[in-house]
Amino acid sequence: MSSKKSANKVIEEKLRALSADGKNVSPVLPEEIKNYLIDIDGTICDDIPNEEPERMATAEVYPDALTTLNRWYKEGHIITFFTSRTEEHRAVTETWLEENGFLYHGLLMGKPRGGNYHWVDNHLVRATRYKGKFTDLVEKEVTIQVFKS
């Protein structure tokens, strides 16, 4: 991570302060900047479980993921990897990301395992399920679950 700014530093530079009823509330990024949280195993490379850490250093990169994510980084978006790998896998993961040329701002370890994620937040959340190919994102109308009004 020596050649990049931390995600927090980049985000702080781009945030816009907001207020409601005279009180400060959580700031937000400008609409044109996306804050990507990207999984690693099975999304940007071979799907490797934590029980086989010896494979992490030699995982095969998905080339379309490398190209797309690096372009998003260069366009000014925030790229943070969010993985189920544990802290004991941090060094091998950072080395692998650097050796394979990924540009990114942050790495969050310890994502809960098992999938079926449902994120609840007071900020806008968008989710895209990876299904074998990284491309530019397109808009699509879908049905989602929301809280009752």
C-alpha cells in the first residue's frame, strides 16, 4: 500500500458535509464518486477458502477484474477490498494484490462467511453479484426488499 493513499484519506478529501436541523450528520461522497467494496476470492481471482491459505499467493487473477477495477481507481472511485480472509492472511493478500497490479485504497479483512448478505445502512447502498465477468455496470430495474413505510 506504499504507492497509494489510504481509503480514509481519499474519502476525507472528497466528502461533503451535510447538516439536518442545524446538526451535523454523516457526510457523503459526491454522486459521481462510487465507494466500491470488492470481494477477493471468487470475484477477482480463484475462489480459495481460508482453510487452504497456501493457495492464496498463487491465485489466478481474473484479467477483466484487474482491468475494470484499475480503470475505476484511475477515474477517482474508491476501491476497498472486503474479504472473508482473516487477519493472518493480510500479508499474503497485500503482497498478492501488489504483485498482480491491483490499485486500491483499503483492505478490510474478516467479512462474515457464507454469503446471503443483506446490508442495512443509512446511506445509499447498491449491490452487484459477480457472476463470472467484470464489466462496466449497467442500470437494470429489479425488485428489492425494503423496510415498511
